[in-house]
Amino acid sequence: MDELSLDYDHTELGGDFGGLDDPNFRAMNPHGKVPVIDDGGTVVWESHAILRYLASRYGEGIVWSADPREQSFSDRWMDWSLSRLQPDFMDLFWGYYRTPEPKRNWDFIKDAQQRCADDFVLLDTHLAGQPFLAGETFTVGDVPAGTALFRYFSLEIEYPDVPNVRAWYARLQERPGYRAHVMLPFDDMKGKETF
Ligand SMILES: N[C@@H](CCC(=O)N[C@@H](CS)C(=O)NCC(=O)O)C(=O)O
């Protein structure tokens, strides 16, 4: 929403904030998960559905293209993030960072770390020829994979050599929305196995 200069009110729910089981919230999202948006009565849940809704409704020519071919360059990376990168990174993040040290399963962690490395090497090859995932400019397609970078590169683990991903990460960090909403401290999650 910051990328699109939209005004909004943000209510924190879940984790220490609670509220996910409140009937009013469940009426908005029966799954009881965040994020959820309410855009003048249009309620949308699932983060990628929210991204597509906002981008197509308010971001045409900014982060979204009405041309299906052009939009597909962005879209494929959103779906790849959902089906591949995010599950791999969640395995690493939960297996390593969110599991207390004595309980860590190192075979699982090493496997997840390797899968993430493979994912980022693949991204690195793609980004060798262009600054953003869909081409020359930032689009909605950069958001899902881009948001994983902050936590991944904050873990202080062994990383593959991915200069193009790091350059893309540096470009994202120049964006105020990324700094304000993605680069948030997460130390309180270390060794915390519950939401
Ligand atoms: N696939 C969903 C995942 C939603 C989800 O798992 N949200 C988490 C936070 S990232 C949540 O609400 N956790 C609180 C809980 O389950 O208590 C999406 O992308 O929106």
C-alpha cells in the first residue's frame, strides 16, 4: 500500500496481539489468519490474493500491467514464491531460528538450507540480466520473494554466492515501504515455537 501511496489504518492482530479468534475477525477471515484487508467493504485474505487485488485495482502502470503477457513475467515469480521459496524458507526459519537450540534437527535444517541456496542461485541467474524480477521496474512480483530476503540474510548462516540477488536486495532496501514494513526486528521469535 505504501508502494501505491494508499492511505490505510493498520491493526495488528495475532501473536501477542491476539484477536484472531474474535467472531468479528473470523467473519472477515474464517481461517483466522493475518493478513486481511477491508477495502471499503471488500474483504480479502491470503497475502498473494491481497497483493493481486491491490495491484490490479490501484497499481496499473505502477506495479501491475493490464497486458496479460507482461503481467505474466511478474505473476510467475509470485506463484513460484508461494509454492517453492516460501515453503523452503519456512522450513529453514522454523527449523533453525524458531526451534530452541537443543531441539534442532540438523539434518532437516541442512536440507532446508540447501533448498534455499538452490532457490536463491536460481533467482541469481534470472536477475543477472535485469534489475527486478519482471524486468526493468519494481512490480508486485518482487514483493513475495523480496520480503524473504530480509530474514534470510539476517540469519547469519552460510550463504551461496548470489551477487545479483544481493544487488536486488540492496535496491529493495532503498524503498521506504520495504524499510518500514519488511525490515522489522524479529529477535523475539528466536526459539519461539508458537505464534
Ligand atoms: N497463506 C497465508 C498464511 C497466513 C498465515 O499463516 N498467517 C500467519 C502470520 S504469517 C498467522 O496469522 N499466524 C497467527 C496464528 O496462526 O496464530 C497467507 O499468505 O496469507
